[in-house]
Amino acid sequence: MYYYYSFIYFPDKATNPSNRQEDWEYIMGFCDQINKELEGPQISVRLLAHKIQSPQEWEAIQALTVLEACMKNCGQRFHNEVGKFRFLNELIKVVSPKYLGDKVSEGVKTKVIEMLYSWTVSLPDEAKVFEAYEMLKSQAIVLADPDVPLDATIIPSSSPRPKNPVFDDEKKSKRLSELLKSKKPEDLQEANRLIKNMVKEDEVRTQKVKKQKSTLEAVDSSVKLLNEMLAHFNPEDSTDGDKELIRELYGDCDKLRQTVFQLATETEDNESSLGDILQASDDLSHVISSYKKLVEGQIVNGEAEDARQTQLSVRQAPSSTGQGWCSRQTRPLVPPFMPSRSSSHQEALLGRGPSCRVRGSSQ
């Protein structure tokens, strides 16, 4: 996938042996890339494992600094990947004399041990991290716990515990409280049924939010990549590999458009996510239209535009995370059946609304 190569760019720059000091611009750029992509944590830990095992001490030290920054800035998804034996074994190889331990500098081995120990303190729920560290102690590779400064650990935020949305319905919560206070068996049975229904409703709501989030992230990634590929597309000079990748990205966008349409029809007008969904629909419609004009040479909405002009517009186009597209000239290709919705909602889906939405807008 094209974005895999964009992943390589940041760690290569951040761990370049020719760097005279740590380059935090690329380190934080790598963190942002991880947070932005669905497969960011999985890809990044594989890249970092390779860098950490570098025979060049400075490259390995920089890679450990990048890893430390990712642990502090990339959240639970990244912690989960680091907490798997697959990655922990790569760190163990660095300090174990059975593998690379005799070839790796003391500075690199010390930093690996310090980081493992700090994670056992900061991430007590990551059991495999604790097991890996204890194994090193049992093999006498670690003789004593290192003296790690407080700022080297991953300090969990002291944010308040979120309310359980199951009990956000004031009417149902009040009814449940009354039933639980009753000593009648039939009231307790009704309370049990009510709790089960409330939990089921919350599960449905949670799954809906997860689906929306993953779909919008996929749209953001696919639209951005296809726009980048179209910006450099030339029918004569582009390689067969580039053309195949562009076709694949177009296919992904075409499928995502149907999914986004379905999300929009399932979303109420007063839901805050509706603005993001409509923006995603608009972004997909624009990039698909650009593909048809530039790659297939089609006339879209009766407009015969020169391919070079189209390509220029693609190069100047903002990403889907920036300002919204205004699609008065390009009509999203949506299924012919439109479920009954408010007229403003339908017009927005069809790109005929009075104004263009900006990602994040809820109205």
C-alpha cells in the first residue's frame, strides 16, 4: 500500500545516523502518522524494531527515543502493539547474549532495560511487558531495577472517569431506581429486563460510533492518497504499478461512497457526526470525479475539461482533513433510492445544499 512508504519516510529521517541531534520535527511527524492511520501502530512497531536492532549505535538510540515518544503520544492502540510478545521479543533480542546482546553497545542495552522497567510501572495492565521484564531478571540479564526518572515513565492522565451512557436516559434511570427499591419479585424482574435493554441499546450505539469512526478514517486516508497519486499522474509517463495502485484506490473510494451513504441515511439530523459524514461524501465525490476526468477522460456533468487543468486542480486541492470541498459542479454518484429524510439532509448528500460543510461541523 502506498501509505506504507510514507510511513518509512518519518522514521528514516528521525533515526538517520547522520543526524547531529534528535530531530523532533520528524519524531512528532511519525507520531501524527501513527495516530492518523488505522494500521499505524502495527506498521510502526515493525519499522522501529528493525531500527532498534541497527548495528549503528546512534541509529538505535534515536529509534528508542522515537519509540519513547510514540508511547507517550500515540495512546492505547500503540501500547497494545508494544505489549505483544511479537514486539517485546525484538527488544529482548537486543539485550540477550543469546541473540544480539554481545554485539549491541551498553548504552543501547541500558536504554532498552530502562524503558521496559518504566512500562511495568506506567502500564500495569500490560501483563506481557511485566512478564518479559521478569524473564530478563530471572536470566540475570537485569540484576537490579534501574533508577528511572519520573518523566521517563508514561504518566496516565488524571481525566475524570466518563459517565456510562447507559444511564444517560433520565426517564429510564428514574424508573430503574424505583424498581430496584421495590421488594416485589415482579418489579425486580422488570428492573432486570430494563437493565438488559439499556445495555443492549448502549452496545448498538457503541458499535455505530465505531463503524462511523473507522469508515471516516478510511475515507480520509483513501481520498488523501488518491489525490496525491492523481497530482502526479501522467497517462504516458506513469508506470503500470502506479496506474494499478490508482485503480485500486479508486475502487476503494467507490466502495466507501456506498458505505458513507448508508451511514448518512442511518444518522439523525441532530447528531454531531452528521457534518463529518456529509463532508466525507463530498470528498469522495470530488476525488472520484477527478479520477474520471483525468484517468478515464470522461466528461462529468457536461463539462469537458482539459486533463492538465484537472490535474492542476487536484494538486491545489486541500486534503480531506482541511477545508471542505464545495461540490456544486460535481454531483456525487449515489444510489437511485433515497430514503425519506429532511430536504436539507437530502440536498447535502446530493451536493445541492445552500453551502458547503466543513469537516467537524454538526449543523
